[in-house]
Amino acid sequence: MSNQPGSSTAEEPDQPVETDPAAEREPAAEPLQATGGPIARAPGAAVLALLAVGWLAAMLWSTRAAITSAQAGVTAISLSAFALPGVISAALVAGAAVALAVTNLLARRGVDRATLRFVVATGAGLLVGLAAAVVINLTYFDNATTNVIAGTAAAAATIGGAVAGAGNARVAGAVVAAALGALVFVVAFSRARDPLFDLFGAGDTQESLVTAAKWVSRTESLLAGLLAGLLAFAYLTWARRRARRRDPAAGDVRWPGYLLAGAGPGLLLLLAEVVIRIGGRSLLDLAGALSEADSVAQTSLGTSRIDNGIWVLFVGALTALIAFGRTLGPTPDDEAAGEDDEAEAVEASADR
């Protein structure tokens, strides 16, 4: 039976489905975390991982070259103890950098569970450490000294991965970039040590040599901390701009993040010293027992490394915080108050 025009059973004409034009124009969004914002990633983590692993390989190669060139076993032990801090610092940074690169892959897949991120980052650091240990055991002399270096390097890389997986990805990336730059700077700075010794008055007396060495060490630490703070600030600034291009509503790292990023390289150096004193204790004791001079040298070097880490920590944190503060402008309330004061000043001038 056909429906009449006035009948109540007449079917309503099909209505077009309304769509949100903004939703049609909106590009594919990045994976979101539980809070609703995009999952934070460390930009450039893959490049940092390649650079950090390359630096670790360079430290392992230079240490092997120094040890194998030694004519006597006693000299090899002493050189191993001297080279251990460089290997441990490089392993710590490499483990953290590779962990960041791996956790970036999780973020791209929309995984934001903190526990899973921490476990994966720790596992990535462990793999880096195991790879370094295998390289050491295959290329170095097979003895107790080699095993100490291999085991301590593996522990350092694992700890670095755990540290990278426990914090904010962008801040961790800034710490890795700044720490890597500081490590490279320290090695490059060794070429300027002799001229600086002369500049700071090193002479024929023991007292002048000690004083000059102290000032050279402080200059190195000051410049390394300054560089670390600037690199940390530059990385976080770049990460913020990159995130804003992807999502204008993306949150910024607040000032405590800049403070931690600037202090991070110094904290890593102090953490490396803890790993050295625990994992490499047997090697340091063996080197210190060779002679009274070696014992004094090991004690002096350990104290110098701690002082260097503290200097880099505070100078880096202060530099990053000052650089961040210089980017801050007046708040809207301050701008409004300034405009009101200016208007009142104009009115008062007109009345006069």
C-alpha cells in the first residue's frame, strides 16, 4: 500500500550525515598516552646512539692499544687502571643512548606504560654491555684484568639503560647529548694541558706542579660544565620546537627539566665513579699496590674525578638554567600592568 502525503506512516527523506570539517582536515595524530597528549620521545635518539656506541668503540680500541703496547705485566695493570674510567663513562652513556633509541620505537607504537619502558630500556643497556664485554674478552689479553674491565663495562651500560628508561625521554636525551659532548671535550682538552701548565706557573718545584695541575683540572671542569649546560639547553630547545611543529598543543619541559638536564652529565660522571669504585675495586687495588707512587696516583686521580663530576654538575646546571631563564618573557599580567602604567603616565602628562 502506498503512503499518502499526509499519512503518519510516510517515511522521512534521508538526511545527510553531518560531519565535522575540522575533523576531516585534521592530520593523523601521533600515538597518545594516558593523559591525552602525544607520547614524549627523545628526538635524534638514533643518531645519539650511533655516536655514543662509536665513542665506546673508540675508548675500547684506545685502551686495548695502550695495554697491548706495554712490555711488562706491571705496566699493563697500571695502564688498565688509568684507562678504566674512560671506558666506564663511555659504556654508561652508550647504554643510555641505545635505550633511548629503543624506547622511541615503543613510543611510536603507542606504548606508554612506564614499567614496560623501564624494563625494555634496561634490557637494551644490558645488550650493549654484553656486546662490549664480548669485544673486550675477544680482543684483550685473557686475564683477571680483562675480566674486571669487561664486567664493569657491562654493569655500567646496564645502569645507563635503566637511568634512561626511568625519566622523561626529552630530558634523558639532553643528558646523553650533553654528557657525550663533555666526554669528547675532555679528551680534546688533553692537547691543551701542557700550554696551560706553563700558563699557571708550573716550574721545577713540586709545589708549583701541584698548584698548576689543580688549576688545569679546574679549568677543564669549568669548561666541560659550561659546554654540558649549553648542549643540554640547545637539545631541549630543539626538542621543544620540533614537538610544537608536530603538535601546537604539546607541553614544554619546565625549568626543573632544564636544571636536571644541565646537571645530568655531572651526575653521570659521579655515577660512573661509583661503578668504578665498586666493580673495578680489585683492579684499582692491584694498581695501587704496585708501588707507593702508584698508590698516591690512584688516590689523587679518584679525588680529581669526583671533583670534576661535582664541578660539571653545578656549572652545567647553572648554565642551562640561566640560558633557559633568558628565554622567558613577561607574563600577560605583567604586560597588562605595564600598559596600564604607560596609559596613566600619558594621561598625567596630558593633564600637565
